[in-house]
Amino acid sequence: MTEPRIEPASEFVVSEIGIDPAGLADEDLFRELASLHRTRLRTLRHGPEAALANHLRRTGELEGEYLSRYPGREVDPDRLTQNF
């Protein structure tokens, strides 16, 4: 694996596996999350092991960043399957 690098026209830390989620603006984070969720089933069903592993890792990183930014996010009570 190569060392992270800084993109010339930005301050984003980039590696072979993507931009550090902490460096993404909210709009970019939401767009990246939407893209991952849109491609999830196709990757699960048809992607090679490396693609699936990368997808799982990246999803965890982006969702973790979202949760750290919005720990008190609004939860829709109609979506609960049991009382927590």
C-alpha cells in the first residue's frame, strides 16, 4: 500500500482506498453514503471478494463518520421493531 497523499487542488487526504471521511463536507459524505447504498446489492451478489471487502470497509468508515457527526440523529419511531 502506498502512503496517503494530498490532492494538489485540495486538502483531502487520499489513499488507494479513498478520501478520509473526516475530510468530507456533509454534502460529500451524504453523496458517498448514497452511492455505497445504491451499489450494495450488486457488489454483494456479483463483486469479487476484494470489491466486497472494500465495500464493507468503506461503508463502515462512512457510516461511522456520519454517526460521529450526528450522534443525536432523529429516529423515526415507526421504524422501530421493538422498544429500545
